[in-house]
Amino acid sequence: MKGQILTYSIALAMWVGTALPQKQSAPTRLGRLGFSTDVLLSCNPQLLQSATDTGGTLALLDLLIPANSGPPPHIHTREDELYVIKRGTFQFFMDGICRQAGPGAAFYMPKGHMHMFKNVAKETGEQLLFIYPAGLEQFFREVHDLDFKMPQDFNKMNELSNRKYGINHEPGHDFHAGPCEIINAVK
């Protein structure tokens, strides 16, 4: 059953990623966490540029992650995430396991699991991030509006994410991961 849900989620992610309407104008670029975020679908119409309200079911973000960068280890209590790699090579860490993914690959990170990812390519990578249910995209907006700078505002960002969005960042978490398993692109 879990495998079927993941398969359907990946199929939906791939379909939505290719079926998005052409943007009428450039979305607002949000970026204060060390990477850029464009909100493509949201439950908040103020964050949208060319997509329609999702009724809170999911949000879709386009992330540009610089080389050798990614979020610190963290755990979500409210939402699941599905990453689809558009360009670059990323390592995902969760439950003591490292998986490496390149363009076309997808990786599912369910709520309740400590995880992180890192762009291990020499150039900026790009991911589509599906978040369900929606709401986390508003965290990116709030951090942007508060003009947090990393790493000096990390403690403020972590307090906000924990108190308001149910996310706790733990930069010192050790995943005890061995060699990375290579995840192939979905065909």
C-alpha cells in the first residue's frame, strides 16, 4: 500500500510538473534561507502568480539550491514532501540512510522523520517540491518578509518554524549514513 501511494504521488508530481500553465509574469522570488524559492501552487492566493488556489491540499515550490547547500536536519510534524529533481545531483538523508538523486528522480519524505538534503553538484540545482497539505510555503514567505539572514538569524528562524509551522531544525543531528544508494529517474 505504501509503495502504491508513493507511485501515485510520483506520477501526480511528474504530471503536475509538466502540466503547469505558462507563467504570465515572474513569480515573487523568496530567498533568505540560502536558496531561492518560487511558489507555483499554494493555498494562499497572495503567493500565487499564475496558478489557482489548491484548497489547502498541496503546494508546489520551485527551489534553486546552490552547490554544496541545503537545509539543516529537520523534522516536519504536519506535512509530507515529495521532491522531483529538475537539475543537479542531491543527497537525501533520512532514517540513517543516504540516497543520491539526479534529474528526473523523485524522493518522498514523510512527516515525522528527521531528514535533510544537500546539492552535491558543482552548480546550482533545481527541484520541484510538492508539499501536502499546503501551508509550509507561507513559512518561506514569512522568513523572506522578516528579512532573516543565515546563518546569523538561524535561532530566530528555528523558533518561528517550530512555534508556528511545526518544524524543528537540529543542525547537529548525526544520520549515521553510510554510502549513498543511487536513485534512478522515474521513466
